[in-house]
Amino acid sequence: MSKGFKSAVLLLFLLIGYSFNVKAQDSKVGTWGIVTVVLPGDSSHKWGGYSELQTRTNGAFSQFQYYEAKAGVSYDIDKNFIALLGTGTYHTYDYTDLGKGPTTNEYRLWEQMTVNQFLYRIKFEHRYRVEQRWVNGDYRNRFRYRLNMFIPLNNTKIVAKTWFLSVFDEVFFNNKAPNFERNRVSAALGYQFDKKWIVQAGWINQRNYTAVQSSAKNNIMLMLMYRINRKNGVAGERVPTTTD
């Protein structure tokens, strides 16, 4: 593991530690911190995978309330069609009383297909996901679709030393009423340093729907991605997608 990645993980845990000591109060703006390690497939190696750690706070860089840890195995059907099998654990806390422990514990499996479209400068990613969820012991299904658009700013492709914009909208459905559960929209500015390191910073809004009302929250999103590159692989252009 490189020193840079270790530093990024340490920074994320420092954020968590700081957020434990801030006085609890409701906030209209939270924070999402995401660190991802990706082993992408390529023309010589069809199999790949990823792992990810994410934390969320109720306030801006304060009041820790949530973390998740995920991992998955991917297979490149071809350069534009990627299948993935993933699993993760998700834990939500009452930020006003962390000593009570998690109020929600979830274990999740999912199957996913990602379809990429490269239209010269604009890159589109279509992501289809089916989830099997165990929330505090209760089983649920969920279905998700995300459309993500990437626009490189100083190159025609997202390669080393490239600034880019990332914009997405994702909808969540389940098999119980109300069937439309959630909408998530985001806009971020990113930079790819080299073949390995990518950062993004931006805004993400998540609106949840219930039978009687809806609620939404804006969040600051910070994402760090590290790609593991194989020595003899030949990879095409990769979009710097978040795996959340």
C-alpha cells in the first residue's frame, strides 16, 4: 500500500475522530468522504475488483453518523460492458448519542451492469443495480439506475493531468409501496493526477421518500480513488466513477 493512500485513509479517520467531539445540532449540510481502491479489468485481464470505505457526517465535517465498507469482483465482458458482484456492511448512528451504538445495521449483496458510451469529449455511464438487503434483520429488495456524465476540460480524454466535471442522477426503487424510494443527484469537479490517483470534490443531494412525506439533504462530497495498474495490461479510457 502506498504512502499516499495511507495518508488519505488516515485523513478520513481523523475526520471521523474530529466529528465525535463536536456538539450535536441539526445541520442542513453534511459531508460524505469516500476512499476507493480499484483494480480495473483490461484487454488481457477480464477480472477485476474494488474496495471502498465511506463515512458521512450530519454537519459539515462534524457530527459523525454513518459509515460503510464495501468490496466487489468485476468482469469486463468487453471494454464498454462491465459486470460486478458486490457486498457491503452499512451502519447508521444517532449523532446526538453515539454511545448507544448503531441504530441501523445493514448487510447487502448486489449484482450490477455498467454500460459506457464515449461520444468524443462527453462520456456517459449507465449503471444498473439489483440489491438484496438485510436491514436490522428484515429482508428487502431494491433496484437502482444511475446516469453519470463526465466532461474532460483540458483534454479530449480523461487521462493524466486532466480536469473534468462529473454529473449524475440516480433513482432508487423497491418492491414495496412507495416504490419510488430515493433520488440522488450530484455535481463535482475532479482531477486525474496520473494513471493511479484521482480526486473529486463537489455537491450531492439525497432526497428520501416515504408514504407520507419526503426529506432531502445537501452534502459536501470528497472522493479519493487509487487505481491498481497491471504491468502487461492494455486498458482503454476509464471513467473515474464513484462506486457508491
